[in-house]
Amino acid sequence: MRTLITPPPVPYPPHYIIDPVAFFGALIAAPLLFTALSFWALFIPVFALFLGGPLYLVIGTPVLLWHLRHNDGDPHDLSFLAFVIMVAALVLSAPLAALSDEDELLSLSFGYFGFGMIFAPAWAYVFGRIYQHFRRDFYAKPRPF
């Protein structure tokens, strides 16, 4: 029997299940692969790997987990998200550095996050490409929960 009313909407939008093997493989391999392919540029990517790697893992992992839960993991979207996160971190840290008595802290934060605005989107783009390549088909479709 057909009804004239529409069924109630799903209470939650569909979410993606994150492929753990592809996620952690891409999380570790993306900065290493980008550094291996671009280390010839004055060895800056090698230093960026050691300086930005811990920040990438501490801040990038929860942000990537949250974003991939709600989106399909397009590399361009991930790259833009990484840039926005680095700008937000700079906006939050610059006033704190300016309020402190250390004059070098402000220039250090601008330099650190300046390089981060270059390498974070690049690492996130490589992460997205690796994640989409190795993600299994089961995890590629959103599921209603």
C-alpha cells in the first residue's frame, strides 16, 4: 500500500568508513614519498620532514580522520584543508608570540608556519592520492549510520 506522506529523513547523513590499512599506510608514506621525490631542492624537504613531521602526525591525524569520515578523500580537498589548518595555526600562534617578550618567537612562528603552508598541502595531496589508490571498494561508499 502506498502512502501519501514521505518517509522521515534519515537522522544522520551517510558517513564513510575509513580503511585503516590505507589510512595509516598513506599517513606514513606521504611525507616520506614527497621528501624522496623532492629532496634535491636544497634539502629543504628533508628538514621539513624532521621539523614538520611530528606536527603533521599530532594535528594531521585527527583532522584527517574527521574529514575522511565525512568526505570521500579527494586530494584537492585534503590539500586545501591542510592549508586552512596551517593558516588557522598561524593566526592562533602569532598573537601568542607577539604577546610574549621574545622577539624571535614571532619570526620563528612565521617561518615555521610559512614553510608549513607549503609542505602541509603537498603532503596532504600525496596522502589523498595514496589513500584513494589503496582504499578498498568497501570503504569507498558512504554508509548510513
